[in-house]
Amino acid sequence: MAGDHRLLLENARQAVLVCARGERCLARGAPRRLALLEGASLVVGTDGLIKAIGPADVIQEQFSGATFEERIDCSGKCILPGLVDAHTHPVWAGERVHEFAMKLAGATYMEIHQAGGGINFTVERTRQASEEELLGSFQQRLQAMLRAGTTLVECKSGYGLDLDTELKMLRVIERARRQMPIGISATYCGAHSVPKGKTAIEAADDIINNHLPKLKELGRNGQIHVDNIDVFCEKGVFDLDSTRRILQGGKDIGLQINFHGDELHPMKAAELGAELGARAISHLEEVSDEGIAAMATAGCSAVLLPTTAYMLRLKQPRARKMLDEGVIVALGSDFNPNAYCFSMPMVMHLACVNMRMSMPEALAAATINAAYALGKSHTHGSLEVGKQGDLIIINASRWEHLIYQFGGHNELIEYVITKGKVIYKK
């Protein structure tokens, strides 16, 4: 028989709420002090939303006569919000393990790109792959992300560069969104690279005149749901002017602006994003001081990707300066054939060690602020009444073990729960 409520988590050693007052993001000094309860219990209703969270004895009394579909004893364990991965490229065929050796030998990202490798290599393979093949590998990758604690993930297209393949990728993302328990924010990234045989201006024209109208039509009739528009704004890829035109075109059909900027060269992408009302800008290894100030003023979040800087031996994004200036800092894994990492706990660890973030700042960046970067922090990213019951339970006496134990998430994470349903149990 179904209970009054879906799930009761009892007697957790710690419950990290992250936020307790409905904050949509944490910036300035706020990420250093996360809301935390010792000796806590939590209830998720049959609608998948959090109904109560508080001291164990209070919750026990409040729900003394209630029945639950599932109860989990969390004694000695910690409850955290499900992790949010704010930047991934998870739909593709054609892995690039061979390029890793070239990078280790000193080849730069752009050298590999210009030699026909990098994005171009993956584009060829993705164009050849069937929709079913792409869906199969994508679902396996999402399962790996779930096991590492990610319950909401941003997923980009961008290995098609022509309308048919981009739509094939977006259909794959849509099918997974409907079939799988993980939350997905879908991003159209047709301007990921300039396709062979076109100039950046011709590619931008094609996107604005052909791709975006088709996305608008498919969105209107409910076939594909796209949340965000992305452009790789970079020297030798899309310049500032083409980037502006594409992003504005996406905004005009109702997409949130969430793009790659200031990664390999300073492009003034952050300034452009702030001006256009971007929700988020990713990378920012080469962001200017003016760009940081503009993002802070505009409430535009910075999605930092410690895996990319680490793998490509780039200079690290200036996370400390951004945090001190009041930028909303989020984190993403940048999962793709160039940076093959599913694990937000490892991303948080790298953020702390290489970008000098504190552990509370890193957790805020991988929960409430990553949700903010996707326009979903009103429903995700913290353990508060009324929010979706997405959470993880770790077998440790303090939540910090999730970051401290580098590569240890597979041992630590005992349960991953979305909408109050256990979707992974160790």
C-alpha cells in the first residue's frame, strides 16, 4: 500500500541544506557559511517535493502517525542536495583517447583542432552515428553521472554543426530527459565550431536563418524542449560580433544565454554576456577585470571548469577574484571527449586545490549556484521545503569527505535519490 509520504530519511549525522532562506544563489561571503543541521530528518512527499526537514525528534513527533513508502536510517551519515553539473557535452561518438597522448607531448588544443582533430574528429563520427547508438552511449554516461551524485545536468548539442545532426543530438537529449530519472537542462550549441567549408559569418547566418527558426517550431509543437543557447566565442572560432548575433537570436526565441567565453584568448566575452543579460558564461580562464565586474553587476554566473584547465594545462580561472568581487560562481565537469570526467566530487576537489576555493564555496558552486546557472535554483540545488527531493546520502561523519576523498565518491555515496525515489543504491 502506498504511504502518505514517499520517503523518510531519519537521524542523519549532518544534513547540508546549503540554503535555508530561499536564496536563489550564494555570492559574496555567503558561500562560506552553508546552512547545516546536525541530527536531522527529512520527508519527501508523494509529489516528489520536500515536505519537512529539521531536528530528528521534531520530525518524528510531527509525522508520528504517518506512513512512508520508504524509510532510510541515516545514523552516522550525511545528507546533501543532489549535485548539479552546469556544463557537459555528453552526446557524441568518436572518443579522442589518442589525442590525450598528443596533449601530454605538448600539442595545444588549437594545434590539434587545426590538424582536423578535436571537435572536428568527433563531429565526423557523430554525423555517422545513428540516433539509437548516440542514445545508448548517452544513457550510459548519464548513469555514471548519477552514481557520482549528479541529479541535474546541463547537456549540450554541438557535434553536428549542421541542422540535421544538431537536431539528432537534441532529439537524443529529449528522449533521455523523458525516460531517465536524472534532471536535464538542454542546450543548443550549434555554434561549437565553424563547419568545414564555411566562414564564421556564413555559419552564423545559417544558424540564425535556418537552425533557430526550426528550434522555435519544434519547441512550439512540443517535440524538443531546449533551455539554453551556447556559442564557442574564441579566436579562430566565433568572434565577438558573430557571437552577439547568434546569442541575441537565441534570446529572441526564448532561450537562456549560457555560452563559452574567454577560454584560450581574452575576447571580452564576459562584458558581452553581461550586456546581453546572459544567465551564465563558462570557462573564463582569460577573463578581464572589467568582465568580472560586469558579470557581478549583471548577476551573470561564472561556470568554472577545473577539469579543462587541468587537462589542457591552461592557467586556472581566477575563482578567488570572482568570488571576492561578488560573481555567482558555479562548477561543471565539462564532460566531453577532451575532458572525460563524470564526477562532480572530483571537480569540487580540483576547484579547492587548483582554484583555491573553500569546501563550502565548492559545494555551493556544485549545487545552488550551478542550479542558478541553469535557471533552476527555485526548484533545485538545496534541501528546502517545497524543492524537488533530489539528494545524496554519503557514509561519512562529515559532509566534507565528499570533497576530501579525491576519487572516493564510488565508496562514499550510498544512495542517490531523485524526487524522493532511490535511483541508485550502493
